[in-house]
Amino acid sequence: MVAGRSPETRPKGALVTAGEKFGIHTANARVRHARLDTIPFESANQFMATLHEGDAEGMKIIIKGAPEVVLKRCGNVDPDTALRQVEAFAAEGMRVLGFAEKRFDRAGLTLEDCARGFEFTGAAGHDRSAAREVIDAIRACHQAGITVKMITGDHMGTAQAIGEQLGIATHGAKAVTGVQLMIPA
């Protein structure tokens, strides 16, 4: 928490704002399901996990992250069907996060605890459309003879769509991953 700010006045993230728009009272949820432990997001893992106080059934681990990574940990959904929807959102330039949860019965959270046994609870996408100023700046760079490259941690489909919106990638050009850029020794 930001020093000197109450939960009601601290800055809200996109997911908290979206939840409140759907009638979820986040301040109440934070009290009823206090966060007990966290595995922060790291690009190597492509997800974050939080351990929360639960209800009568015990504690709960919640993970959010790259949908393909989250889906690998779940057994209640067909990953191919879910990934087709993720690809459709990404092709529209949306950034997509997957969510899953599972019951847990002890304090402390490790990466191994997050490896399997989750139930997929859904995905959320938010618009990553480029601001007009960014598009104008890239156009000015091109006119000045500057080649513009984009590096992002977003899903490849999202990167492709945003690259096209920005005028960096032509329609039909393919985005590449960091692994594909690696030059063999």
C-alpha cells in the first residue's frame, strides 16, 4: 500500500476498476479474503500467484497470467478451445490474461504449488489500441528514414495487431518471439 493512503484512495489497477464496474466490492473482498502470500510476476514464469484466506472450505491460490501458461495448469477446460478465443482477442489488439484457482491447505506458497490442479475461471482482455500521438510519432520517424522496431512482452497475436495499427508491421508481416531472434552459438 502507498504510505498514507487508505485502500479507498490508492490508485486502482485495470482489473480492480473492471471488477468494480461489474459490482464487485474490492475493499470488502480484500478483507474477507486477505492475501497471505504472493509469487510476483516474472517474465520467466509468465504468471503471478496469490494465496488468500478462504471460506469454510479453506485457503485458495489464484493465478493470473499468459493464458497458455495458465491453461497448462488446469484440467477443467479444453485448452485448444480456450486458446482459439484468446487468439481472436489478440488479433483485435487486446491484451489477454488467463485466471485460475484451486483450494489449498497450508501456509506458504511455492512455484511447485502452482504447477497443476487448477480450475480455469476465465480470461479478460483489454484494449491495447495505440494512441494517435504514437501513430503520428512513428509516421514522422518513417518520414525521417528511421526504422522503428517494437519489442513487447505481449502475446504474439497482440503484438502483430498493434504493430499493424502503428504502421510498424505491414499486413501479412509476421511477428517473431525473442527465442526466434536468438542466434545459435
